[in-house]
Amino acid sequence: MSTQALASWQAWAVLSAVFAALTAIFAKVGVEDISSDLATWIRTIVVLVGLSAILFATGQFSRPGSIPTRSWIFLVLSGLGTGASWICYFRALKLGPVTLVAPIDKLSVVLVALFGVAFLGERPSLNGWLGIALIASGAVLIAFKR
């Protein structure tokens, strides 16, 4: 991938989707023989160690700078949301097939769009709304295929 491509949000979003897909597959296999909560804890430790290594390697841990109170509040809330999401996701993977769990989990895309409109004042285009509706429809169709 070129340096220019790595500077675009689109490239990072595609990489996020690829890694999220791999995460679902790896997690489904990893959670088979252990509790979903233990699996979530192991995943969290791996993320913590990995991000710590990146921060140390890039020098961002040595001088993090002043972090505003508002940032702390919303990052803590985001962390709590991430933890709750991971616990629920791993429990769902333990109980159900990844081909059904992951698409339902992706309804978060629809919820993000709705929350973005409600709380951040964002305004998707007509094409944006169509895409959001298609994602929602696809998740519903997949979830009720049985």
C-alpha cells in the first residue's frame, strides 16, 4: 500500500474491516473450549500489550501531553462501551455461528449512523441513507435465515 493510500481514512477503514473479519473468525475458534469471558480477557490483554508496544516504539508514551478532562470522560465511556461490546460479542460467538453473529454485530454501523445524526448533527446524503438501509436489511435477512 502506498504512503498516500495510508494517509486516507478510506484505506484505514478497509483495513479495519479486514481485521474485524479476521477477529471474528479467530475468536470463534478461540472461544470454543473456554469461557467467553476468559476469551475476552485474553483478547483485551493482547490489545493492551500490542498498543503499549506501539506507543513505546513511537515515543508517544514518553510525552503524552496534557489530556483535557472532556477527552478523559469520553474515552473512558468509549472504553466501557468497547468492553461491554466485546463481552457480548464473545458470548454471542460462544453460543451462535459466526456467520450469524457477525452480521448482527454489524448493525452497529446502522446505530452509529443514527447516533451520529441524533447526537453529532451529521447529515448523511440520500445515498448514505440508502446504504444504511441496505446494511440494516442485510443484517436482518441474514439473522432470520433459519
